Amino acid sequence: MHLYLNRERVGEDEKRLATDLMSLKNDIEKGLWDELSESAQKKAEKYLNTSRLGRGGKLKVTINEDAYARARKDYGYFALVSNKAEDCFEALRKYRLREKIEEAFKDTKNRLDGTRTRVWDGDTLKGRMFCQFVGLGYQCFLHTKIQELKEQLELSLSDSKLAERDKEQNADLLKWLKKQSMQSLIDWFDCIEMTRPRNDDLIHTQTSGDTKRDRLFFTLLGISDFEEKTQNQVKVNP
């Protein structure tokens, strides 16, 4: 179990409770107790004190300061329980990945062509959805590998044994990766174009996306034969 303190949430939680209690206080003073929900009545009983000034006098509602103080002392704290993540920051990082679920639905609809079913029977639909799931899995895997690559590049910049030229290349790649979203990164390598400008003497072959930085990126990802693998996928512009 990992315990955390988020100080930004302390003020938000205090403000939320104070707003709820003031609203309950006003409703009770107006005689609207029976119209409150069961949960609202329980909260009022816990945090509010009621009294009357004499028989038939005006109802007076005040804050139960002891109960209010006990609630406030735990604000900002939260816990995560995991049977796998032993490091607290790693557990927090994975917990925050829940926000990626919505992005995954978006990617399924847009990048994986999931807006329309485009099939006629149930078995084909299952196969199509399975292929989309596999594609989404590859994208999530790539996201993790790129995050590991960024950490690797960060460490390399402080390595005294690494040559200055290599450090400059690593710094350039790291700077570029930090500016890229997953979508822009995939779009960058979406179509590799080969151009062959000609003159009277010779033909030059240029491949977009095959810069030193790009080769270093694929090499560190474990794809050292990137140029060979893409020869059959290039679009030639003579």
C-alpha cells in the first residue's frame, strides 16, 4: 500500500466541504429538513449542531468544529494498493494511465478505423475488433518503450565515459522526443518517401525520415536494420 499527499487537493476538498455545509445550513434554517436526501441528512447530523432560542424560537444551525477538524486533517491524502508495483512513484504513474483509456477509445475510432464496423456478420466483427485490439496493444507497447528511451537518454547525458559527439546526438533526440505526441511521432514515420534528383552526371538518393536522429531513434529501440526494412515500403518520387 502506497500513501500520498497532494497538497493541491487540500484546499479543494476544504472548499467543497465548506460549500456543502453552508448549503445544508441554509436549507435546515429554512425548514427544509424533510426534503433533504438521506445522505445529506447524515452529513448534517455529523457536521452541524442545531438549537432553538427558547420555546418556538428561531432555529440556529452552527458548524460542529470538532467533526470539521477531524475531516480536514486527512484531506489531500490518498492510498494506492498494488500487488505488483513496489515503487510508490511507479504505482502512481501507472494509476494515472487510467486517463489514457479515453485516448485509447479515440485511437480505436480514428487511427484504427473503428468508427464504422464495415462488416456484415458477428464473426467478422469479432475478428476486426481483435485486430484493432492488437494494434492498440502495439501502440501502448511503443508508448512504454519511448518512455524508457527518454529515461535512457537522460542518464546518458551525465555519463562521463560517453563521447561529446554522442551526447550531442542523444540530447538532440531527447529534445525532439519531448516535443512529440504519440500521434505526431507516428505521423512522422507514417510514409517514408524516397526522392532521386537527377543531373547530367549522377543520381542522388534521398530518403525522408532517414536522418541521423531517426537512425539513432530506431537503433536505440532495437531496430538497427531500419533502412533495409523500409526499402519495400517507400514511395518513390522521381
